[in-house]
Amino acid sequence: MEATIQPLSRIAIEVGSITIYWYGVIIAFGAFLGLSFVLKEAERLNLNKEIVIDLILYAVPISIISARIYYVFFSWDYYKDNPGDIIAIWEGGIAIHGALIGAVLTTVVFSRIRKISFWILVDIAAPGLLIGQAIGRWGNFMNQEAHGGPVTRSFLESLALPDWLVNQMFIEGTYYHPTFLYESLWNVLGLILILILILIIRRKMSLKRGELFLSYVIWYSIGRFFIEGMRTDSLMLTSSIRMAQAISVLLIILSMILIYYRRKLIESLPNYAEKS
């Protein structure tokens, strides 16, 4: 039976010479839902939505470019011999950490120019980031990438996964861990926890400005550290150190230090929902 398994088509729409891939459609859909949530949260906090929209118009393209640059940089052994593939983003190959770096740097510059708190903007963005990441990982599913090591079909079936998902993890004669799914579910759980925090904040101002975003960074990094260890396509910092794991550990430590530093040493630290 396994010899007859065909992967799902990577092409969503094909009209003449125009080809639209599921990878791009899914990434765009995740970004749309995430941005929609961000705008609603901005409205709830009485923050001018035009400011948020302006930031998004800069941050989204810069994040995509930085995500690709990050991936290409750490995969240079391949791309130096295949420079034409550098722009082939529809084939996959964007790094979330690269996207976050681009988004954060864009927000730092934007917040200074517009004279608005950086921490307000990233707090509002945190749930949207989780939404986009949770959905975006399914683009990896369609491309049959970002998977883990070999497993058996019976293992996948023991996870109560539907046949169409199990079959898609059958790649060149071998079944693999659906690590894209593990990370997607981890992000969904993180979104639920952050939404609970927001609901609590409405009744009791228990989080300081910036801590929602830093909590997102810690949560995502913990999950990414363990899931990355299962993957077979990791970008490597050295021959034995995976880049995403090193970045995850660094982000966890920095985020915890920032939470402690800002709580202990900054007087009158604003609460999450306070306007700048």
C-alpha cells in the first residue's frame, strides 16, 4: 500500500504560467488572521489602528526578507552553488527566528520615529505572532519539510492522526515525525495561555508592559528547543550545535533577565493596558 501513497499537491492554483503554491497561501492566511487579531486588540486598548497598520506595512515585508536572508545565510553551502534558488521562497526555507529579528528591529525603529512605546506594540503583537506561526507551520506540511526523524506508520496512527496527514509524512519511502504539527499545537496552546492572561489583565493589572511579549518569547523558545532536537533539517551553528536551539536558549535567558530587571529596577513600570 505504501508504494501507492501520493503526496498532496503543493500547487493551490495554476493558471497558464501563473502558479500559486499552498505554502504561500497558508503563510498568507496565517499572517492575515494574526494581523486581524492584532488590530482588534489595538482597538480594545484604544490604540490608534492607523499606527498599527503603518507598522504592519513595514514589518511584514521586512520580516519575510530577513527570514529568507537568515535561512540562506545558514544554508550558504547550498546556495553559493545555486544562487538562482535564493529567491525561490515558494520552495520553503524561511526561518521564524529570522522573521522575528526583522520584526523586532523594525518595531524598534518605528516606535522611536512615531514616539510610541516599543513594548506596547510588541505586547499587542504577541497573540498574532502565535496565530501566524501555528497556521504557517502547515505550509511546511504541504512541502513535506520541517519534519523529524524516521518513525513507523503504526507510531503515527497511535497518535490518532487522520490518514491524509499520516500519508503526507510518507516521504521517499519512509515515515517521519510530524514536527511541524508538534510546533503548531505548541503555538496553539501558547495562544490559549496568552488569551487567558489577557482576560485576567482585564480584571486585575497583574502583568507589566512588555511581559506579555516576553512570555510569548519564553514559551515559543521552550517548545522550539525541544522540537528542533527532533528535526532532520536544522540550520547548524556548528557541526554539533543547532542554530535554533542556541537562539532559543539565548532568548529564554534574555527574556527572563529583562522581566527581572524591569520589575526590580524600573520605577513606576506601566501595566500592560496603560497607554504611553
